[in-house]
Amino acid sequence: MAALAERDSLNQRVRDVLLFDNYGQRLTEKQRLACEMILMRDFSLAEAAEALGVSRQGVHDLVARAREHMEEYEASFGLAALRRRLEAMERELEENKSRLPEDFYINFKKLLEG
């Protein structure tokens, strides 16, 4: 049971980072800084609170509101889901490279790389 909770926590952290990569620029400056400290730089709530000049609860609230906003943006724009689909397509392309005509592989790879 603990392993499942750990995996869920890790999956949530990966999702948060992916959402932050896509939508972090849409957050308020304080939300962005709090997320950067907590999600990207692994600050504790106390460390982030001190750096931002707010309470630990304040940091928690900033990150919680930022997550809500980023989930709303994802529901509207779907950039994280699109990125996952493109990565899956690229993996599939690489796994089947030897079975595909070379020109198709090269052209499709270019399309995926944008």
C-alpha cells in the first residue's frame, strides 16, 4: 500500500512539473516562484516560505491554487496530453524504424520534432 501511495505521489509530481513547464508562465509571479521552489528545486515549505516572505500555509496555498489553475489550463488547451501523445508516437516510430521505408521514417521524425 505504501508503494502505491509513493508511486501516486511521484506520478503527481511528474504531472505537476509537466504542467508547470507548459503553463507556469500563466501563473502569478508568486505562484510561479512558489511552484519553482517546491516542484523544481525541492525546497521545503519552510524554506520557500522564508524566501517568499509568507507562512508555510501561504506557500501551500500558492502551490495549491497554481495546481488548480494549471489543471484548468490543461483541460482547456491539452498541451501536456498532446506532449504525451507525441512522445508515444516517437517511441512507436523508433521501435518500428527497421520495418518502415527510410524516407517515411525520416519525414515522420521531422514532423514530430517540429
